[in-house]
Amino acid sequence: MELIADILLAAGALGAGFYCFVLARRLNRFNDLEKGVGGAVAVLSAQVDDLTKTLSAARDASHGSEEALQDLTMRAEGVAQRLELMMASMHDMPGLEDVDSPKPSSVEQPHSREPAEPKPQPAKPGLMFMRHERKQQGAA
């Protein structure tokens, strides 16, 4: 009886050893750096490092763009406020009641070959600047 038990014990130990040998080979193939999961993990790790570097560079660039955009926005708001003040002060000037309303244009003759030249408008009292009509050069 003891002999049978010893034989079964030795057979079990040999079976367990063979099973461990097979598992060790499978694990080596599984962790192979070129074909197995180990290679995939190595590639993914390298990609994560590259993406981390790219993300930090994008953050730095967006932070610089954000600062530049905020500066431009602040300058634009300041200019808009000054323009609003200028427009408000223009309404207070005498003689500018009809500046906002469009004037009817003169009707041109349909068969006329030469366009009618605009007449210079006299300066209105209270204006700081007078706009002069310019004739286009090079048009003969």
C-alpha cells in the first residue's frame, strides 16, 4: 500500500513539475518584448510618454495664447469705450442733427456715360475735421 502511495505521489510531483514547465514557457512568450503583451505594454508606455510631452507643450502654447488673447481683449474693450465716449460727445455738438440720417442721392441719367461728380459740402459749424473728396488717380 505504501508503494502505491509513493508511486502516486511521485507521479503527482512529476505532473506538477511538467505543468510548471509549460506555464513558464507560456509566461515567457506572453512577456516577450517583441511579440507578446510585454511588447504591447512597452509600446503603449512609450506612446503615453509622447502624449504627455505633447499635452504639456499644448498646455504651454494655449496658456501663452490665452494671455495674448486676454491682452488684446482688454485693449479692444478700452478702445471701444473711448469710441463710445467719442460718439457720445459727437451727439452733443451743435449742427450735427442730420449726420445719422442718410441723405437721398441724386438720380443719375441712365444713358449718361460720365458719372456725376459729387459736390463738395460746405463745412458745418462745430466740426473739428472736414472730409475732402479725393479723385482717384490712374482713372483716365
